[in-house]
Amino acid sequence: MLEDLKKISNQITLVRLSLLPFMWFLILMNYPLYYVGILLIICGVTDVLDGYLARRLNQVTEIGSRMDSWADNLLLISAILWTALRLPEVFTENLPLMLTALGFYAVFLLVGAMKFHRFANLHLYLSKLATLVAYFFLVHALLTGIYSRGFFIFAALISILSNIEGIATQLILSQVDEHMGSLIFLYLKKDSPLVLWIKRLFRDK
């Protein structure tokens, strides 16, 4: 375990985790939101970098995968709470859609916890897209101090679809396969044009 923690990809993930308490401090002490927005950008860069280095340097480990899942989910949950604290209009003006999106996300986490006893971060392509859209929405809101309702609706709908796929995938699979890409791949040939196009789109090797 200690040897795995010494790997550069896992150390970058630890950096992302270590930034969370500091970001909470900034929020609770009412520092300008753009400070948190800048740190959120740094977290996004580390998220991309640790995954790239883990694959590039052949440093993919179970503990690294779990830390990455914890970091992603804790950051997402924290960002939702930051929004509620500092930009409450996002909730008050979009309550039904917000509750629906949060409900599907909670069910996704609950299914993973009950079936696999962990955060089941499946790295599905639709989930990656939802995370990217939500990330840009949050960065924009935190940097500017205002939010785009259209951007929020789009992010919420993509999140709902990704969590539906995640829930279905977890219910179907007997074990966590974090690199399957998409649920539809279970029903398509690996060399089908659609599968190859999606993998090229997401640069999955």
C-alpha cells in the first residue's frame, strides 16, 4: 500500500484531496467565490493528469482507483454544498430538477455502496461527459458569482442520464468494471463502427 502511495499518479490524487479542506475554509469564511473557482480548475487539471500518468506509466492500482473515486465524489458533493451556501438561487429557482438530479445521484451511490461496498466510479463515457459539463458549469458560476440557468438545465439532464446508466450498469454487473466505457458495449461487438467511434471520441486506448 505504501509503495502504491509513492507513485506519482496517486500523489497527484492526494493533492486533489488535500485541497478540499482549504476550499471549504474559503467558502465558510466568505472569501470571494473566484478563489474557489481557481482551485476547482486546479482540481480538474490534477484529475486529468493523474489518470493520464497512471495509464502512461503503468501505475494503475486499486488504491489509486479508489482514491480517485473518493476525490471525485467528495469534490462533487462539496461543490453542490458550496453552491447551496453561496449561490442558493441555483436551488430555489430549479428545485424540482435539482432534487431529481440529486435523487438519481444518491441512488447511484447507494447501489454501489450496497452491492460493492464502495463508491463505484465506473468511468462510463456518459459519466465523463456529465462530469465535464458539471465542472464547467461550476467553474463558470464560481468565477463569475452568477449562474446560467440554461447551462444548469443542460448539466442536470446529462447528469440524470449518466446516473441512470450507472445504476443500470451496477445492477447488471456482478463486479465493478471501471473501464467498460458504456453499458451499450455489452450488447455490441468490440469492433463495431459505433464502439470504435465512441472510443476514438473519448481517446480510449
